Amino acid sequence: MIGPSDLFLAELSSRTHIDNLTSPLLRLPHTATARVMAGDQEDAIEPRGGDSSRSSDFELDDTYSVESSVTQYRIENGRRYHAYKDGIYWAPNDERQNENLDISHHKYLLILEGKLTAAPIERDIERCLDVGTGTGIWAIDFADEHPQTTVIGTDLSPIQPDSVPPNCRFEIDDCRDPWTFPIKYFDFVHIRALLGSIDSWGNLYAQVYKHLKPGGYIEHIEGSIWIKSDDGTLTPDSPVVRFCKLYEEAGAVTGQTFQVAEIIRENLERAGFVNIVEKVIKTPIGGWPVDPRLRELGQWTLLAFLSGLEGYALATLTRVLDWSLNEVHVFLCVPRFEEPRFPQSHRTQNISDDGTQGTSKTGDQGPTSTFLSRGTSCLRPEARISSMNVRSSNDEYLLPSMAVLSAL
């Protein structure tokens, strides 16, 4: 049970880095399919902002520059995984999965009607943080749109491109550890698709709160594990339904829930964020809608699902639920999971957008958030927040201007 909000606003104590992979999610497979990919350079890690000429006995920061040790990836069941904090994250970081991240980015752009964020931020904010940046595609696009803003993307894997806008940079970091950034440093914090990777959302949101400037924004976009149909075409014995339930089971085992969309609001409230307003937009999975815009969105949503399916499943099912590799491959047999392609299979997901308005510590009122459709008005001390979740429920709280249900 999460404690009262003041616990989330307190100074976070330092964490112990995980060296021994003992939990189900973290343990290495006892098979010959796991190995380490050696880097081309000397094994060394340099602290952020450090001098490479310093002696090797310096005290390490929690954020590291890219050196060969973080590119000594592990190959497991034919897929490549991160080396830094080896084993704590379930998704691969190889080209197949990175392409899936970029496909998902385009899907979110369609959902937001071409916008990178729903938060009403000013164009020339000073600093933006993208937590769990992945390939860095969102951070790069945001840096292009906001050339006066310093954009920092953090991730466990150095999979971002070398050629980026001059106002954009990437750092290797575990967002669950105490942040090394100055307090009240960022104007905007962006989080997307971290399901199954955080052991305490309360702690993470507390860090966001601590490092946001007064009046700053956070936006959190998250995909729900639950996929449903309004007309009963998705039956309880469908492999898609079973797939969703397996994620629910895996999250319960590891303590790193995949059902993030369902707990965002309560954890934001407990961390001190207020005026949270949620909107839900239903999106199709597949090209079955009549409406051209929804059809395009559905096709990209289906592509994102199918192209990432093996990467979503392999580590979760084999490490956590003790499946064999053959069992996973049989379960993920493409003809079974390509059911959403069929016109009679009407799967949908919902998009929820939570937002808040806040005040500074001195009580100065921040500007009103006008981009949200519904919610509860209240105040919080330091920042405003908008949070968007991809959810698969039957909630009908939609922005009328989107008219998303018109063709469903």
C-alpha cells in the first residue's frame, strides 16, 4: 500500500545498484542462448561531465557517458538486450525492436493529430527531459521543434543516433535511481511506454516533481495491456486475451506492473500533482473502420503490435513465467495473432489524457490548462501535469472534437 503524499515529496534515499540478478524478471536464463557481445573499445565508463584523463578510482556518478561497457550487449534467444543494469528491463534493444519503437512513435503522432505533446508548453522553454527515450526519436523531433530548448533523453541503452540537433543530447541512466540533475531544473518531463519496468511509480513521480520547475509540466503516455472489443468479436479464449492476462501475471510476479495506465492518476495525486483531468480516446486496432483517419490509425496500431510481438513476449515469458523458447514461438504463431487483420475482428484501445494545473510554492497561480476535456479541479504546490495513457477499457470519456467513435 502506497503511503501518504508527503512520503513522495521527501528526499529520496540512495538506491543500491542491482548486481545479482535474483528476481524472476532479472535472472539470466540458464541456457546457452545467453552471451555477451563484446565492444570494440576498451572496457571503461566515464562519469557525466568527467575528464577522460582522470584516474580509474574516481567515484562514479549515477549517469554515465557512452563507453564500450554499456555496449557489451547480451544476446538471449536470438535477441539483443541492454548491458547497463543487465536484466532489469524486458524489451530487446536490437534493430527489430528499435524499428518497432519508431513505428509506435508514428502511431502516437496520429493519435495526437501530428503533435508531439498535448501539454500547452511554451515554444521556448529552457529544458526538457525525455525519460526512457529509446531510439530518441521523440527527443530529436522535440528538439527540432524547440531549437531554443535543451532536450535531454535518458535510457539504459545507447541506441540513439549520433547525428542529432545541437540542442539535444542523450545519457545512459536508470530513472529508478536518484536523479543527478539539479532540483527544479526542467520545464517539461516526458515519459512514454515504461510499462513493466518501474518498481515504484510513486518514487519516480516524486523525482519528477522534485526536478520540475514551479509551473512545469509532465506528460506520461502509456499503453495498457488490455485489448477489448465492443461487439464481442474478441472472445475470451482468444490468444490476444490470453496474452494480456500473461502480462498481468508477470507484473504480479516481478512487482513491476504492466498495468500502468490504470494506476497513473492515483500515483500522480499521491506525489502531489493536482487538477488531474483525464480524457479517453478510443482507437481501433486494424484497418476495419470506415473513417479514413481511424483506418490509418488502426493500421499503424496493428503494425506496432505485430512488429513488436516477439520482443514483448520473449524475456517476459521465459524469464518470469518459465516458458521454453519453443512454447513462446508456438504461442506467438503469426496466424493466431494476425486475427486483428480480419475485418470481422473489431479490437480497440482507448487513449486517456490526465492533466493538472498548479501553483508555485509562493501561491502564484499558474495559467489555466484548457486542452483537457474533464477532471477534478484542485491545486498543488509546484507544477502542472498532463498525462496520457493508452488504455483498453470501455470508458466513453472522449474529446468531442476528435469524434473518434463515429466510425467504430
